[in-house]
Amino acid sequence: MPPTATPIRLRPAVAEALAWGRPVVALETTLIAHGLPRPDNLALAHELEQIVRDEGGMPATVGVIRGEPIVGLTESELERIATGAEVPKLSVRDLGPAAARGSDGATTVASTALLASRVGIRVFATGGLGGVHRDARETWDESADLTTLSRTPIGVVCAGVKSILDIGATLERLETLNVTVIGYRTLRFPGFLVADSGFAIDWSVETPREAADVIKAQLHDGGVVIGNPVAPEDQLDPEMHWRVLDEALAAARDQGIRGKAITPFLLDFFRTHTDGASVSVNLNLVRANARLATQIAAAI
């Protein structure tokens, strides 16, 4: 990191775990600040950290407090992110302005991966990746998650990319960017709220140790996406999923919703038109990803 860059504060317990070679798992804060209503968001943050501890690991929740990037938020800092009135979502490009202004912020997949990797964390658990939006031919709308992972050596356990995105185009971009994609016990790329997105992938692993071996074997500074599909019994009913998705996309077009506004709009549409079932699925898959990520970190 350049000497003029804003330093990253590492929580002492996380630093100690890294020094002793204990498994450490990074967790993001965008889900906490923007993904769930209060007080469910803070309860989930605590639950995810406890899942990591129960699996023998050290949780390192990442966020920005008063402009300072922190890997391993304290209890009071986590509560500050979860209960703040308007906590901005910070991707990699936003870290500098947030630091200069002394702003709080919730880190996205991209910024969480970057900050965690900078301090030596090898594994990160999240819900779903960002990707290429369905109207990208006109808007050029593509998540910074993809380009950041192309140059960040970290394993990201996720349930695929959000199904509201163009999954096929996202997989093509990941290939172009040399981001390794593997399935956990599957050769079908997960579809976030459903187990199968409809797209095949080339590689799979059967155990956390095999996933750890892939991360350790990387020959370049790119990331490894480990697609952990939601359990079939926990997934959103596939027929309902694709029907609601079509309705949501049509509603977004009719209302002229584009850019940054489209993802929260579509996710909220799913929540209301599945009577909250999509939120339940989201919670289950995030829990499963935290558990698997810790097992992989332990194997590393």
C-alpha cells in the first residue's frame, strides 16, 4: 500500500489471529446497513460473527468509521453502522472521499475484499456478487466487484450473483478478467435465491480443503469465487422466482428505474411479491456461506 494512502486499522484480536495462523473470515457491512430492516440487521451481524466463532474462526467485519477503514469492527462500531441514519455504501472508488470527509460507510463486496486482502485475510463470506446488469449494452452498468476480484487474492464464498443481473454476461466477464470460478459440490453456477442459475461452470470441489487448495494454488493476484448454492429445500420456488423476476424487470422498465437505483428496487420488489420469502432465503444462504468460508479458512 502506498505510504500516503489511508491506513487500515486492524482490530487487535484479528491481528493476533492472523499472526498465529488461526482462520479469519471477512464479512461485509453493506448487507447490514442496506440489506435488512432494523433491528434485524444488527441481529444478523451478530449471528454471522457467532457462526464464524462456532466454526473455530475469527470474524473480521469490515467497515469505515469516521473515514477510517477498519478490518474487525468492535461491537459499538458495528452498532454504529447498523443504526446510522444515512450510512453510505462504499465501493473501492469511494474509500478516498470517505476518508477525506471523515465519513462512516458500509463496505461492498469489492471494498471488503480489497481491505481484507490488504491485511492478509484469505477468505471472505458474502451473499451474492455484483455483476453485469441486464441493460449493460446501453448503460455499461457493471459492478466493481468483478474488476476488483481480478486483482485481489482472496477467496469469496457466495451463492452466485444476484439473479436480477445478466448471469451469462457476468460469467463471461469473470472469465475475461481471469477470476477463477468453482462450484461447491456442483458444476452449475448458483442463482442466488435458487440453487441453479441455468449456467454450467468448469470446476467444482467437494470439500473445504479442496477449495482451500485452489485458493493456495493461484498463480496470479486474482480472486477465487466459490459458488455455494442455497440448499434445494431452502431455495425460493424456481417457478415463482423466474415469474417474479420477469415482473420486476418489467416494472423497472415501466418506471424508468436505472443505474444504482435498480438493484434495491428489484430486491424490494422480490421481498414484497414473495411475501418475504426472498428475505428468508437470503438469510439462510448468508449463514451457510459464513459457515463454509470458516471451514475453508481453517483448511488454509
